[in-house]
Amino acid sequence: MSSTQPRPVYVIGAGPGGLAVAAALRARGVRAVVVEKSDGVGASWRGHYARLHLHTTRRLSALPGLAMPRRFGRWVSRDDVVRYLEKYAEFHELELVTGVEVTRIERAPVTADGGGAGGAGGAASTEEPGWLLHASGGRVLAGRAVVVATGFNHTPRLPDWPGRDTYTGALAHAATYRDPKPYEGRDVLVVGAGNTGAEIAVDLAEGGAARVRLAVRTAPHIVRRSTAGWPAQRTGILVRRLPVCLVDRLGALTAKASVPDLTAYGLPRPESGLYSRVRQGAIPVQDVGLIAAVRAGTVEPVAAVEAFDGAEVVLADGSRITPDAVVAATGYRRGLEGLIGHLGVLDERGRPLAHGRRTPAQAPGLYFTGFTNPISGMFREMALDAEKIAKALARRLGVRAEARRAAAHLPDTGLRPIDPPA
């Protein structure tokens, strides 16, 4: 088979980041094939709890080339995010291969003609060797470049609390929480005061749980999702390039003016600055009912979990409680070690050393998107990264403008794409 693009760029993950990159690459005449281990796009969004809405506005959350419909409202629901991602893949006619899991990525060996394994062969080539993707079913896919978009929230992280295995109640990670119905009439402890933990606690309190407590290790910064029509996301966009100390001071002043002091309820104001915490990876909690629930006593803040002891949960202040169930909103790991850990491109926390348009010096042609959680909004930043990655890759691969006109005539991968979503 002859082709001007014998090997595609492979995008791993059919979430918003992966779809955005694929669409931006296609617009520049670069063939991109999205490989997804689940059976459809937006798998992580399909699995989130039913109450979830984007904490960023509809207008500032659209991906390149397709606006979100106005009927979705200002704060887009989980189900509408999934509908949007399905429509996005259809609208951009993206090549999607589902049910295939990429388990390891390696540099392709250099062949005698100077190219990489899986190339077209023939005349001498100066093209970079590219990459080999080892996938389920014994597949080995040869790509010119790879974009990893497997998601910020990939692998649920459940702390190995002492005595955890002795707990006689129900213990589940927040990744499995869908709605409050299974917890009606029960005493529930939610562990973790990030956005997920705070929202699940409110959902439980409003959904019929007999008692809801929220275990807090470090008091979170709480911000209003919108003030007088001005969304917190726009403030995040404006301040993210300012000095950390300045934003910390501005954040403290804003909090005192807009967020009541909940110290008397067991949730004091944070000691460290808002942006200092963001730089450490802790995004402020957007208030979608937590303040009212804490003040009403329907969500009770308690000390952090230290251990389990049979039916009891031991808290950091020495107290013991006996909840019927524990929901651990304790975060996620990126889960990249098995995929690319051998390439030396991850930091000590397992996050990519390079991100967006930058490719690691030791792994040229390998890109990452969706592995940061900025206060300016993850969807917005993935949209911006998609355009930057596509531009950098097109330049790197030497794809000229005339290739755009041929982008619709793409060679077969040997893999079977899914049918476009209805």
C-alpha cells in the first residue's frame, strides 16, 4: 500500500483530551487514530456520579471546532458532556478504534533505510523511527508519533489505612458512587474534602442518608461557583499567570467577603494560600451546596481518618465513630507506569515531565494532554493544548498545508473503527 502517510499518529484515550487532539490533527492534515480500551468515547464521564456537572461554563468548556449547545445550560451535566463527546467524534469524523487497550509504548527500532519499523520502505527516508504500541490481542501498532490522553483521574487511589481489612461496614471508592439511593437511612462517612467528596456528601445529605460526616485532613479553600454572574473560572483564567503570593492575598480577601467562616462548624479557613495550594495540586472546592449543608448540620466535618478497627473508624483527633458505610473520595493515580514508566518521562508522582506541545528530549514524538488540573478549567486547557500539539506535530512531521485537502482520503489501519455515534 502506498501512502503519503504510511503510519498514523496514535492518540491513546477517547476522552475530551484525546478527541480534541485528534480533531485538531485532522484539521491540519495529520492522520490521527484514537485507540480506546472501553467500548465508546467519554468512558470516565459515563462512570461519574449522576449529580455531577462541569464546574466550568459551557462556553469555556467547548473543544476545538464544535460549540456546546445552548440547551445544555451554563453548567453542563454529566449526561450532556457524554452526548457532546459522542457528537464531537461524529462531527469531526474521527477514526476511533474501541475495545483495544494499549499496554506498553516503545521507540520503534531504526531500520536499514533510516526509518522505523512499520514504515513504507522503498526509497531512503529521513523520517524519525516513530513508536510501537503493544496492545490487547497481541497487536503491535506502528505510529509516527503518540499522544497519551488516558486521563487525570485514571486509577482510583484507596489509602492503605491500618486495619482497613477489618472494617465490617461497606467501604467503597468514590469512583463507584453513582447516587444516594443505596445509602438511604444509613450513617455515611465521606473521606476527602475535595470537589468530589464535598459534592458526594451534599448528594447523600439531600438524598436520604440518615447522617453524613465529611472527614477533612486539610481544610479546603471554598469558592463560589459564580458571583453576580461572574464565574470563578474566569477569575482563574485572569490570575493564573500572576505571582503566587499576590493571588494568595487576593484569594484571602475574596474568601472573607464571599464565603462565611465555618470554623464553628468544624471547617476552619485554610492556613495556606489558595494559589499556593493549587500549585501543590489542590484545586479549590466550588460550592454547590456544601456551605449550606455544613451550616444546617446535614453534613458534619470531622477529623481525618487514621485507621479502622472492626466496625469503628479511628479519627486523627482520637475519636472513634461507627458509620454504616465509608465513601473514599481519596483521588486517583495517573496509572502511566506500566505504559511508559520505562521511558524516563515521569516525575516522582507519576506525572509526565513534559505536557502539551512539549515533547520529552529523551522521547521525541511522544506528547501528553489532560494531566494537569488548572484553575482555569481542564476542558479549556485541553482545548488549547490540542491546537498547540497539532501545530507542533504537523511541523515535526513536515505535513504541508496541501495535505489538508487529502485528509479525507485516509489509508486503512487494519483495525476496525466504531460506527459514528447516533
